[in-house]
Amino acid sequence: MTELVRVRDVSVDFPSPGGTAKVLDRVNLAIGEGEIVGLVGESGCGKTTLARLILGVLPKEAAVRGEALSFAGRNVLGGGAEEARVRGAFPIGFVPQEPRAALSPLFPIGAQAREILRWSLAARRLRGGEARRRIAEMFARVQLPDPHAIMRRYPHEVSGGQLQRVLIAMALLREPRLVVADEPTTALDVTIQAQILTLLRRLAREQRVAVLFTTHDLGAAWEICDRITVMYSGQDAESAAVETFFARPRHPYAGLLLGSMPQPGAGLPRSIAGAVPNLVTPPPGCRFHPRCPRALPACGTQRPPATGSTTQSVRCHNPLPERDAA
Amino acid sequence: MRLLGLIARRLVWVPATLIGLVVLVFVISHLVPSDPARILAGENATTAQVAALRHKMGLDQPLPVQLLRYVIDVARGNMGVSLYTQTPVAGEIWRRLPATMELAFYAMLLAVLLGVPLGVVAALRRNSWFDHVLRVVTVSGLAIAAFWFAILLQLLFSMWLNLTPVQGRISDFGPSGVTGFYTIDAAISGNWSTELDVLRHLALPVITLAFPAMATIVRFTRAGVIGTLGSFFVDYQRAMGVPWRVTVWRYVLRSALTGTLTQIGLVFGNLLAGAVVVEAVFDWPGLGQFAVNSILQSDYNAILGFTIYVGVMFIVVNLLIDVGQVLLDPRGR
Amino acid sequence: MKLLGRIARDRVALAGLIVLAVIVLAAIFAPVLAPYPLDVNTYHTAQRLLPPSAAHWFGTDQMGGDIFSRLLFGARITLITAVIAVAVSVAIGVPIGLVGGYWPGFAGDGLMRVSDVFLAVPQIVLAMAIAATLGPQIQNVILALSLTYWPFWARLVYAETRNAKNEIYVEAAVALGVPPWRVMVLHILPAIAPSLIIRTSIGLGGTILVASALGFLGLGPPPPSPEWGRMIADARAFLPGAWWDAAAPGIAILVLVMAFNLIGDGLRDVLDPKLRGQAAAKGGAVD
Ligand SMILES: Nc1ncnc2c1ncn2[C@@H]1O[C@H](COP(=O)(O)OP(=O)(O)OP(=O)(O)O)[C@@H](O)[C@H]1O
Ligand code: SF4
Ligand SMILES: [Mg+2]
């Protein structure tokens, strides 16, 4: 599988009232061509920040540095104007968490979809009628009933679930090689969540588009992802193929996270003791060490290197044993 | 249909507000007893002549009766006769209306055409030198006395540079035409030297009126754009490859302008208030000058007529703004 | 005092505050500061329309009066007019708005319809009519401005009171049986005070503009009063020659009104957390 996106040891800082918030700390992430990658972690661990880094829409005050941020093998980091180069690399579709906020309330849905199409390389020269047909086709692909009627409506006249389908369609209109879906179903109710996720997976497969899917719901990641990267407090903890991961996570945090998933007949889930660290003065070394039951002295001083294989790589000084060793 | 309901609900109150306005101005103009009949009859009139005139004008009736008769007359479209010019007030207002409207129209046009883009650019370059300079300009625009600014412009452009006439609306007679807007009438008849003359007369009063209006529009547009730039859809469009200028000038501006529109009523009110004084300075033959003259001469019927007229205009403009608001924001429809 | 300290940290507002303080002090000590304190009432025909010089900083007017001295005395008229007129308008408008907003039914709507009548024409038109009927006197100008300005305050307070009534602390007070007037004075009024303070500052500036326009049209205090608007009107006859005669009072108005507006803007930044939040919103929304 060829590599589409590679994030290597990238850090992002934000100025905040109490000092510099070190929101991402030497983070690593890889997305292969056509691969569906789940980025999993608790609220506030930096999923949206990482997603925005890849989309090239971090807020102005964000300070980015690191080894590499590569798109299709080309590193865009260093040398200024990164943002423009990120967005110039290849078309990326964006499916945000709150679909209603992503659209202007003052324009019909069709007009806003047309705007995306107008500026995408794929369809710049389409005529009006042609463009409308293309949009309607895509709306039908995401199973929106009566696409033409929806194009004429305003965002407030359409339900949240349908609006999220609209945004998926708009993302695919760009003919992207990657879709970044940032908690695309968190704002929807459970029955609709499942429909949207299956749809996303099916379309990604059909069009051979890679997906970066962020969520704090391990179950959802299990449903649709090929691979999973677990994050804790701005650091990547473990990255593994889905089956391997769910069979035997190796990072202690990932293990506890999996253990805290609600399971039928298992009573209330266990929660992880301790609190998420603050980001202005995060713990040195492995940020999980104050809460980690397996912590060693080295954990408080050194960031653990990545070990293991490509199917399961883990950053831990004292990881849980591998599957066959168990 | 919401729209019709809105209009209906507003219109219900129009007659009551107007009657209230007539009563108010009637009370104001009778705060101090005076005798228009004596003024009208002239120096040499005998007491009997004055009494006869008073009777003819209904001034010997009790005040409430006079008020009632006036309200009924106005409702029939009769605003009475000016005590000074002896011409019907309604006709006088009608004759002067285009002059004021032409002035207000171009002032508003200039204020919007300058104010909106300047406000957007100031918002995009917040705290740049451009923003700071513009802030000084807008703060001055809201603090300057219109009559003094007018005199300043006359001094500079008319007296020193000799570019524009000091006063008036036109050098000769107005061009004949249906609109009463000299700029349009002259253009229709293809009379370009008149057109130029009209524009030179318009320039200074329009600038005077437009300056504070522009300042208001800049401030609201800037605040609106800054507020909207924080919206998530701005980042979404950026991520999805929509060029920055399209996002700003089509989507952000549209949101910001729905907010600015609510302020247009205020701007229009200030424009009319400004016209009263500015027309006096430029000897502009419009309603403002008419108001000043009739107030200085205690010409009751003229004052009442003018006030009612402005009241109607205000109510209509505010209604139009509410309607525009609903039309601009689909959520309200 | 804490408020003053916070305003002072905003540089623009601080500039406004300093300018205002200087003008107020100059007005109070006009008899001491003015180089020719008698020039308000006496004529020196030999010294008509002299350009600015060391002896007459801003030149002299058509009566030979020292313009600088007359400006200092004119500041008294302007400040007194504006302060009294705004104080009276606030004193009338705020209670009406409170009562109307607290009982928004029949009584409240009635009160608001009355203020709508006043607001249906520009303030200056009504003020002109009143001032003209009563005659050109400073008391009449103040009366005219007060009678036409209170509806603005009534409207403002009405809207804010209606909002405040839905706040939890007000509902709680009502539920506890606190009498209405106490709720209004002790709970609602403090809540809407910030926006009243902001509007007062800007309102003082606006009132100065209207008052000077009345003076300019000959409806202000009669000559030889050094009222700024009248000074400008009188100076018009001597343009373009004696430009300083018209320029000086206009600059005085501009500077004073600007000071009030800047203070108002500064107060807005300090007092209105909603607006401050808006300014900080950019870049804050990450999710
Ligand atoms: N513009 C900013 N300025 C300062 N801090 C920021 C900014 N944006 C994000 N942060 C901080 O960065 C941290 C990570 O935020 P982020 O939104 O990336 O987390 P997340 O994993 O997406 O959380 P959630 O699951 O709640 O969406 C948070 O603690 C947040 O407060
Ligand atoms: S590195 Fe140390 S502290 Fe961090 S997870 Fe592994 S064992 Fe725990
Ligand atoms: Mg997030």
C-alpha cells in the first residue's frame, strides 16, 4: 500500500491565558492510499487539532514544528506558507462534527455545494446544468431522497442526519484522495450514526478514498476502520490493524480504554483512575505515566520510541505482551 | 406568509402613531399662546378684520376642536395652508420632496459603496495601520457637527479651490422631467452641461451627509465581519478549497450585512436629521430647509405637515428594513 | 474607581478621558484661564477679525472678541446644557422603561407607544419646534433636548428590562416575594447599568451635536452668548477671509464630542463581556 499522508514527530502549540498549551507533542500518524484509519482518544486529546493540521486550517495563532508532514511523499513542513502547500497537495474532503455549523444559513444547500464544485480541480469548467446534475447524482449516492428538492432547501430546513449526508456528498464532490471525518456522527442520534458510518465506509471503498476518522467511540472505529491510532494527551500511543488491536492492545492506556468499553452483561464499565493532564505543564516523558499502572522510572523522563511491527507499533517502555506471547 | 403577518402587525400601529405625532406637534406649537391670524392679517388690519379672519381659520374654537378638525383634514389629505406663503402645505412638501430625496439617495449610495468595503477590509486587517487610520476617520465622522463640516467643505472646495458652487441646487432653472431628480432628468434629456452643473452642486452636500452615515456603516460592517469570521463555515470552506476572497466577499459579507441592515434605519434617521441642517447651510431647496424656515417663522401648518411627512417616511423605511431583514435571512421566512 | 482604572488601561479611552478632564477644568476655571475674560460681552471694534497671533491664540471675531476666551466660556454653556439635558432625559426615561418592561402588558405597551411617537421623527426636528416656540434661551434649549431625548432611554431600558426579567436571579427574587419596585431597583437596574453608562457617554456627545445645531440655527442662547454653534453661524459672513473664526468653535465641538465617544467605546470594551467575547471569538472555535 502506498503512503498518502505521513505525520512524523509534529508538535503544535497554542498560546493560552495560562501559558503555551502543548496540544500536540511529537505526534505520528500514517494514512495509506485507500485506507480507513481511526484516530481514537478521549475528549481534548488533540484529535481535532491533528485533523485540522492535515486539512491546513489550524487557527493563525497555532505554532507548528516537527520532522515531516508529507502528502503523497512530499514534505510540506518548513519554508513557510505551509498552509497553502498543505491545501495545494491534493484534494481532501472534510466532514466535520457539527454539519449545521459548516454551512452558511443564508444560502441554499445546492448553491453551497456548487461553490465547492466550482473551485475543485475536478470540475472547474462544468456548466450550470452539468454541475447541478453532478451534485444531484452525488446526493443520490449518499441516499438523500429527492436530491433536487434538497438542493433548493436551506440548511435549517433539513434534519441533522440528512445534512451530514449532504456534507459527505460535498466532500466526495471534490474527488478527494482523502476524506477527513472529524467525529462525523457525534452530533447525531444512535440509529442514524450507524447508517452514516456504513455509508461512509461503503463510499470510501467504492471510490478508493482514504479516510481519517476521529472518534472517542472504540465501537465505531471497530465497525469501519482498517487501522487504529490511539492518542493520549497529544501523543500517539499505539497504532495497529483493527483485528490485532482489538484482540490484544499493547499500550497500557489502550488496554484500559478497551477495558472501559461498556459490554453487555459486564456491569458498569471501569473508568481509568486519575485525570487528563493539563497541556501547559504536561508530565515529561510519557504523558500517561502519572496514571499508568505499569510505569517504570524511565517513563517520567523519556518519551518512549516506537517498537513492534507495522501491523502493531506501540510507544511504551513497558508494553503489554504481544498476542502469541499471551 | 410570516412576512404578510409582520407587515400587517406593523401597519396596525401606523395610524395611532401618526395621530399621536399630530397631537404632539399640535401641543408643542401651542405651548405658548400666539395669534397667527394677527400675523396673517398684516400690520394695518383692524381688530374686526383680525376677528373675522380668526373665525374663518377656526382659531376661535377651543383647542381640542381645532385639533380634531386638523386631524380630520389631514386624514383627507389636506394639510392646510402655509401661514407665510399662503400655498397649500401638501403641495409645497410635494414640490420640495425630490430635492431632499435626491440628496439623501446619493448620500446613502456613497456611504454604502464606501462604507461596506472599507468595513470589510478593516475587519480583515484588524489592528493594522489601515484599521487604525479608519478608526480615526469613523470616530471623527460621528463626532463632527454637520453644519460645521459643510462650512469647512465650502471654504476649501468652493472658496479656496473654486471647484464647486457655494450654495444651491442648480445654476439656472431645473431641467424639465418627470422624476424631479435633476441628475436623472438632465441625463434623460441628454443635457450634459446641466448634468455637470447639477453634480457640482450635489457634491458638497452629499459628502457632508454621507460622512457620518459612512462612519456608522463602516463600524457595523467591521464588527459584523469580525463576528462572522469566527464562524465554523469559514474554516470549512477554506479546508474545502473555496478561495478566501469568495468566502469573505460572498458568504461572510452576506452574514455581516444582515446585521448592518438593521442599522440602516438609524442611518436614514440621522440622514434626515442631518438634511435639516445641511440644507440650511447649502440653501438646498428641500424639505429640511422648509422645516427650518417654518419653525423659525412659527408657521404651524407647515411644521405639522412636515412632521407628519417625516413620520410617515420613517415608518415606511423601518417597515422596509424589517421586510428586507426577513428576505435576507431565510430562517425568518 | 476600579472602573476608572480599567478604562485607563485602554489607551484610546484614556485619551478621551484626559481630553474631557482638560475641557471640564478649562470651563470651570474659564474666568482665570481666559486671557480676555471680558470679551464675552464687550466690543473692540478696532481689533475685529485679527488672525491668530501670540496675543490672540485663535484670532478675534467680528466684534473684536478674543476667540480663545470666548471658547472657554462657551465650553461652560455646552457642558451644562448637555449634562442637564441628558440627566433629565435619563431621569424620565429610565423609570418609564423599567415600569414598561416590568409590566409589558397593557401599561407597558402604552408607554412604549408614546415613546414611539417621539421616535417617529428625528430628535432635532422636535427639539427645534419646542425651542422655537419657547424662545431662544438656554433653559429652553435644555428643556427642548430633555423632552425629546427621554424616549430613547425609555426604549433602551424597556428592551433590557424585558430581557433581564427572564434571568434566573430576577425570577428567583420575584418568587421569593420581593416587591416589584425592589426587584427593579436592586436587581434589574444594576444588571442594565453597564449599557446605561456606555450610552450616557455617547449620548452626551450626541446631545452636544444637537444643541450646537440649535445654536447654529439661531435657536440657542441669544447673542452675545459665546455658544459654539452660534459662534460658527456668526462667523459664516466673514468667510473665506476670517476662516479661523469659523474653524475654532467647530474644532472645539469635534474634540469634545470625540472625547465622549471614545470614553463610550472604552467603557463598552470594559463593561460589556458579550462584546469582548465576540472580539476574542476568532480562532477560539476549534471544534
Ligand atoms: N485555538 C486554541 N487555543 C488554545 N487551545 C486550544 C485551541 N484549540 C484547541 N485547544 C486545546 O487543545 C486541546 C485539544 O483540542 P482538540 O479540539 O484538538 O481535542 P479533541 O480531541 O478534538 O477533543 P473533542 O473530543 O472534545 O473534540 C484542548 O485542550 C483544547 O482546549
Ligand atoms: S511508557 Fe511507561 S508510563 Fe507510558 S504507558 Fe508505557 S509503561 Fe505506562
Ligand atoms: Mg474534536
